[in-house]
Amino acid sequence: MDDVRQIKDNEGHCIEDLAVGMTASFAKTVTEADIVLFAGISGDTNPVHLNQEYASGTMFQGRIAHGMLSAGFISAVLGTKLPGPGCIYMSQNLKFKAPVRAGDTVTARATVTELIPEKRRVVVRTVCTVGQTVVIEGEALLMVPSRG
């Protein structure tokens, strides 16, 4: 039984399965460790992310998480839920609207807005929120598998 479930977890939606309006989300609470590890992985050691004294003097009045850390949660939705495994991320535009801080829970939501079946493409509206506050909004273009 576990093997059958594992196989299904590795299968995403094909273009034939998708419809405008379909939506999925992924949520993660950002930790201090996430911010430090992302700085190390990405090489972005801007002190607004790592140094409280420095960050206190900025418009944010304290440390903030990397915008691309939160944007990465969009990739989690697209690659694991909608369309899911097998999709290829082709492009993404992002507008960073508000800061994210350690302890905030970011919810990334993806909503299908357009299907281009002849090219196996799907356009997805992407939004990240903390509570009711939009922190990132944008649009992604994906290539998805077809059964045909």
C-alpha cells in the first residue's frame, strides 16, 4: 500500500487534468535557522538579514528574511502540488510587497489562470501571504506533461 501511495505522490497533473481556477498552497514558518542557512546557500549576506543592529537602522526597523526565501515557497507549491511533479518552471515575475520576519508563517498559493494546451503551458497566479498581508505577488509560466 505504501508503494502505491509513493508512486501517486510522484505524479503531478497533466495538462488534461488542469482547469482555470484550480488552486493549491504550501505554508512554512520561517525560522532564524532558515534565514542563516539561506544566506549561506545563496551567498546573500546583506546585513539587513543577519545583523540586528544594522537592520534596526533601516526602514524595516529590524531583520527581515530574504525575499527569495519566501519566493522559494512558490516553487514548493508548483513542484509538489499544482501542477506537481513533472512540471517545468519556465518563468516567474515577482513583486515584493511587505517584509517577512523570523517567526512569520508564509503561505504560498498558486492559482491556474490560463491554459495553453497546444504548447503544454499553464499560467499561474502566485501569491505569498503572512496572515492577511500580501508579501509577494506574481505570475508563473510552466510546462506540464501531457498524456498524449
